[in-house]
Amino acid sequence: MSHKVITPTLVLVAMLVLGISLSSCNRGTSNPGPVNTAASQTSPAPPPKTGFAADLEYVRKGQYTYVWVFSRKDGKALDKDDAAYLRTNAPQVVDWVTTEEGKKVIAGTNFDLAQGNLALLQKRFKVEDYTGK
């Protein structure tokens, strides 16, 4: 009869010893001090681009070799005649994006306009090379 009492008691003692040893186990970790939460947090996403910056990014995503920005020398908005002049004298441009309330146009092309009519365009417009910028 003592055999029946000893077996459950031994099982109970073995479980207690095992439970105590597992709960007190350090498992190799220590308290290194305060955790740097700034490093573990992701930085906030930059605000979306607007205006000229957004339009320039749009043209750049077209992966053109050359990016040019044209505006009138007097600072006024480009009109229909200006647009026609640009298209006539820079037919190699694939993308034209008007920006800055119509005062600038961004051109994307794989053709170097310096090899074409760039000098002619510079007589009428302020021309900025944004290639690689």
C-alpha cells in the first residue's frame, strides 16, 4: 500500500523540482540597462512632395537620361506660343510636365539637347539642366 502513496508523491516532488528549476533559469539573458527605444523605432515617413519637387520626381521616374527645366526669362507663365515653340524646337523630348502654376515646364528625354537646338531655346527661355541633380 505504501507503494501507491510513494509513486504519486515522487511524481509531485519531481514536478515541483522541475518547475522551480525552470522558473529560476536565467537562460543567458541579463538586464543590460535601459533599452534605446529611439533606435528600435522606425523613423516617420517623409511628407509627400508637392509642386515642383513632385513634378520633377515624376519626370525622373521616367528614367530619362536628360532632364531640363524651361521657363520664360520674364518670369511669366508659359503660353500656347511658348509651348508650340518648345515642341517644335525640341521634338526629341518625350515628357513635358508643366509646373509652378504654368511658369515652368520640365522636359524628360534620352537625347542631349546640347547636340540639338539648345542654343536656340536658350535665346528665348531660361534653361536649367536637372540631369543627375
